[in-house]
Amino acid sequence: MTVSSRTEPEPELDFSGIELLPLAEAEQIATRWLRPFLASPEQEPKTFHPHTLQFISCVLRSYPRQMAAAAGGDAAVPPIVHPKQLVEGKMPVALANGCSLIRLWQHRVEGSEAFVAKTVQQEMDRLARAHQEPGQDDHLGILASFQAYLLLCLTAYFLPLQGQPAELFNDVAMMALQETASRLAQSGLVCRAETTGSRPRWETWIVAAAKRRSLLAFYLFSNVYNAERQLPNYVASELRDLLAPEPKRLWAAASRAEFELEYARHVARWHDGPFLLSELWRSPESGSAARRERLDRWVETIDTFGMFVFTICAHIHGC
């Protein structure tokens, strides 16, 4: 008698009990809008070529469209959102509402622009207030709220409505976005296991990695916003110890077993310490054999988002 083999169903993801370490200088994010007016010798100016700004805008402009298409099952999610955040029936409410509003924005009926703009504005205002409400301490909820707000901001800024009654994304909205980004960073951006070379729980890692990607996308958006308003940009020194975007195969892992296998490979590959965002910036070590080897090792494994970040840093700092 033969016994048929069956594949055990993948257990549901459990995003409860997540513990993350905060960014040391997270509070500085909330006051980034003051930097052009309170410049100090410690702030290192960051100059963008116009073509680099066009490149950033083109990529960021695609994210809301990708999100709307993904919600309809027609495409992959933008690379700041982990696919496991959109498991059927489990999408966080803030992200689900954001997807619906982006689709409404894209498929509006002519003449309804004022209504659509007002509806999106109300949701943006609600999300901006939500991070200040006591009791919102679940990491997945904080992440989803920030992602939804960021995607709506990108929609309003890069895809304006014809005859839009007022500018939805302005200085007030940018300050609110910076405050929510600060809240995101304060809630934690790295798994404790990532700092010790051990393997974190998959759910914890998903949230941490998606938070880091979303924060980087926000910073790039703020760079475009400042440049278009003739405001200076500065190197984000508060992000110097942030982990750089992770390998493609690790981010794309579709099961817990695949994640654990890829994470073991990742730890072995980075036995000399994780690759940090600041290693993409100009420094006395730039161009050295050791720095070049680590950079090449990182570039070999990254996905499109990692290459996006690398390309921008290379344009600014060289490589």
C-alpha cells in the first residue's frame, strides 16, 4: 500500500509580540523641515543633478500605481510593501483604505475631482492624527498607517488631479509626514537578532525590513520636494547606522522555510558585520579595497529597490 505524501499547509503569520530596536536619533526626523533654516557646520549639503531628481520622481511615481494594481490582483506590490502584508483577508485596514482611495483617484469619473480630492484629504488628515493617538502600539498597524499615508502623499504630489481645487500635498502635509516617519523610526527599525548575527522570527523581520524601506522612500521623496522648492538637502546623518536594503532572495522568500534558509546564507555572507546605509556615502574609506569588496558583495544580491538606493547614492557620493 502506498501512502500519498501531502504538503503541510503553511501556518498563518502571527504579527503579535513583535519587538524592535528604535533608531537612536529618530526624533530628528520630525524636525527635518527646520534644517534649511537652521543650517549648522555639522550638516553636510547634498546636491542632486536634475536628472537624478527626475529618476527618483519617476520611480516613486510608480509606487501608488503598483499598489492599486496589486490590490486588484494585477501586479506585484511596490518594493516598500512586503507581499505578506497583503495576505488575503489580512491586509491592515489603513493600507486597504489607502489602496481603495488610490484606485478611486485613478479611475474617477470626470467632474468628481473635488469629491475625490476631499475624500483623500480626509484620510490623509486621519492618518496624520492616528500616530498621536494613545494605544496604537502594534508595529504592523504603525507600518501600514505610514505606508498608506506615504502612498497617498505620492499620489497627490506626483499624480495631481486636473482642476484640483487646492494643493493636497504642501508644507503642512510634509511636516505631518515627517512626524509620522519619526514615529515609525521610534517604534523600531531593526530586530534584536539582526544585531547579534542570529535569526529573527520571520514576522518580526518582515515588519523591520518593510519599515526601513518605507523610511528610505520617504527620505527620497522629501529630497525631491525640497529640491523643487529650492530648499537645500543634507546628508541624513541620523540614518548612518540603518541597515541597507536586504538581498532580493531574502525579501522575496515565500515561506518560513525559505526565509530561514536564505537568512542563514545572509548571515554567513556578512560574517564581518551587516552592510550599513552609510557605507554608500562618501567617507575616508571610499575607494579602499575593503570598502569596495563589501560594496560589491552587497550589490551582487540586491533587488530593484536596493539598486534604486545604490544608484542615487552613487550619483551623489560616487562609488
